[in-house]
Amino acid sequence: MVLSSAIGSIVFRDEGQRVLAAQGVRIDYASCVLLSLIFFIWLIERFFPADAGSNGHLFSPEPGGLRRDLVFLFFITQFSALLIAFATRWLTPALASQGFGFDLPHLWPGHAPFGLKVALAFFVAEFFSYWFHRAAHRIPLLWQFHSTHHLITQLNGLKALRTHPVDNVLFFVVRTVPLMLVGAGVDEVVTATTFGAVLGVLAHANVNVSERGLGWVVNLPGYHALHHSPELEQSNSNFGCHTIVWDRIFGTFKPSSPVKLAVGVHPVGTRSIWRELVAPFYRKVS
């Protein structure tokens, strides 16, 4: 249902934007769709959780639970967005001076149907994201900041936002620059990014999702749970952020575990918010 809603939002994007504008809603259609689907996933987790203990509660004594998720949602994610905006302001003129940028087609099939361009933008971004993600688990400097996301000890949709701002900027650059170099259109890139964000929340969601059919393409919760295991032989798999296609092609795919797995890095346990956000700048992480 979540995926069909996301795909439907792509088909009716123009009509949706017009409706929002007519109602005086000061939010773009893509953001409206993303927030609505995140809320929908959150509701499913509350009423049909795969593990009732993984949702988190506002008044839980656990320091790394829902309250910290909300700090990331309302503050850290917004700070990441600010950094990404600065990166965009630097990247755009730098590439434009060399004749590259969005809507400046070089290899991009600008006259193809919009849905096809969205799919192409999605899989191109995921290809480069996949390889950067693998590097982030092997290169110590990258792991310093990517490790923040793996310090979580539970999985639910909000945990998708528990990422370090530096890691967010690096992933943004890796996913965006190739699309700018081939001249992809802004509309299809924004739509593919929104669709990917929904899939990113779904991958972390505390819900049971059938792996038949969609499991050949989409990074579903069972697959991503394996990637969050503290055991390296398990976590060194399923590197796709939103799709599992590149893992299947390059041999890093592993099926989901039939038993519930631990989540985190050794030693498994909650870290302070200082350890998640500040320590990566000055202290080596394991």
C-alpha cells in the first residue's frame, strides 16, 4: 500500500501541486507526499508492529529512544538540510561553469516518458550510493561518521533519520553529482529522491513486509535488519539504501534472517548523543 501510494503520487504530481497551490498550502508537493507517507508508516508500526518493543515511547527512560529520534527529526535533520543547501550552492555554479548541471542533457534521455526518467534517476543514484556505502564500511574516515547510524539498537521508521550530518552531505554529493553530470531534469530527480526517502523509512520500519515480488528490487525491513547486525559477516551485506538490485548484481545480497537479530555495533548498547554527533570529529570509533 505504501509503495502504491508513492507511485501514485508520481503519476499525479502536477495535479497535486496545483491543488496545494490553490489551497494556499506553503509546502511543495514532494515534501507533502513524503511527510504523509512517513506518518502512514508510523501508524502501521503502532497498530501492526513486527516487534512491539522496538517502537519506542516518549516517556521511556532509554536515552537513545523516541526522544532522541525526535531530536534528530526536528533539529539534526534540519541542520543536515542546511549543509546540503550550502553544498548545492557550491556545486551548481562549479559544474555549470564546465557546462554541466540539471536540465542540461548530455547523456540524459530528456524526451523519454517521465516515469522512465524517474526510474533511471533512481537507479543511477542508487548505483553510486551503493558503492559509497560499501566504502563507508571499509574506509576508517568514512566510517567515523557513518557509524552514527549503526549505533541505534532498535529498528523503526524514525531510525532512518538517525544519521550524522557529515554522512548525509557525503551521500548527497555522491548521489547527486552523477545526475548533474549527465544533465538529468530537476523534476525527475526530486521525484526519485522523494520516492527513495519513502523506501528508506520503509527499510527501517518495524513492520512485516512480504518479500515476494517486491523483494527482488526493494530493500525491505528484513534485508536491512541484517545490515544493522553487530556481526560483520551479516552487516557486510545489503548495502543498497533503497533498492537491493545492486547487491544482487554485485554479490553482497543476503536473505533476511528467520530469527530476530541484535541491532547495533559491538559492544551493543545506547551511546550518548555526544558520541553520535561530536566524537566522530576527534576520536577514533570502532
